[in-house]
Amino acid sequence: MKPRIAIPVPNSKRPLYVGIALPQYERAIRNAGGMPVIIEVNATSSEIAQAVKSCDGVLLPGSPADVDPEKYGATRHLDTAPADPLRDNTDELLLQDAYNMRKPVFGICYGLQSLNVWRTGTLTQQMPQGVNHKAGRSVGQAHRVQIDPESKLAAILRDAGALPDSRELVMPVNSSHHQAPETLGDGLRLVAWCPEDGVREAVEGTAPDQFVLGVQWHPERSYDSDEASRAMFQAFVRAAFEWHQQLAKKQQDFESVGRKS
């Protein structure tokens, strides 16, 4: 059984971007052992809600849009890109289902920002000058991130042999973002940051019964060449598989009780 992973179409207005970006997420999920389920962002809310019910995890991909600053009570900065209301609505519906059902969530770049705002966090619309966080997909190693050694993310990377077993965990990442989490949302904690400028680069959920991970870089682009990128996707898909197994067991137990009564 391959766990079904819901992936919203990254953007409702930029088909060329979608044509380049979406296949990378699909391929990473397939290679990690999952089955991607593409959620059309122009579907009705009821259609989206129905589609995600059959899924075992939610992957929120990147996007050229920015989350509407009104959602976190901020004034729009001149460099903030237009919002994508259809994508925003889809993310909110997928996150509502995932959190209600304790399904695994993996947010990448815009997906992390969308998750953070949905959890009542805020975003930095203008990051500090210096480190090139907007390097783009042609730069494989844009800057470094430092990882909290006590985090679940560190454990995932260590188990895969992608990090040294030391207290100072620093690794290079690709980078294509110009915004980042500022105030963290409810139930999220900081687990990676850029040591040069302090920009927040990764968060994870604090609840012990749900896999929640968000990163500002793009592991889908480096899946083939980078052990850390593969490890994150594999951990996410494995969590979705385990969630499905737990759900099936609960259903079996419920049916068993029904037959006995």
C-alpha cells in the first residue's frame, strides 16, 4: 500500500511555473514510496474537502505568490508579491483536514509560510540584506542552515546519515525565498536558521502525535543528489504510511467491537 499524498497545484495564475515545479514534487513523493494526489485549486471547497479525505498526508509546495499580509495583520510591503486566493483557500482546507485527523504535513518554502500563517503566525516581508536567499533553482548551495540538534529534523537527517553526529549541525541548502516566518504559529517551533543572518529556515510541530515539518529551501529540487533531501521526503511518506496503518487498525477494532455487541 502506497500512502496517498495530497499536493495542491502550486499556483492558479502561473501555468509555466506549475509545469516546471509540480512534476518535481510528484517525482519526489513517488521515489519516497508515496502516491501523489494532485488537488486542483480552482475546484470548489466541497470538492477539495472531499478529495483530501482519501489522502494520508498533505504536502504544501512552493509558489511565486506571497501570503496576503492581511491574514497576519500586516501592511503590504512594496516587494510582497500578489496573493493567490485560490491556492490560499486550498491550503486552508487541506490543513484543516490534516490537523483535524492528525495527518502528516510537509510544507516547502511558500508551503511553510502558508502553514505558519494558518497557525496564527506572521511573516517577515523584507529579509535582511547580505545572504542571498533568492538564489534560485540554478544554485544548488545558496547558504548554510544550522539545525537544532534536539529536533526531530536532526534525528531524521542523522538516521539517514545525512548529518554528522555532533552538537554543531550545519549543512548547505538551496534557496529561492524572499520572505520567512517571523512570529511562529501555534504548535510550531524553530528547528533551523541561517547562522549568518538569523533568518528562520525550518519549523516542526510540537504535538507528539502528528508529523509536521516545514522548510524554506527546496528539497524536491535536490532529491536525486542530496541525502538530506531524500531523508525528509522519506520520513514524511513513512509518517503517512504509519498514519494510514493506525487508521486501518482503529477501523478494524471498531468493526470487531460492533460484531461482538
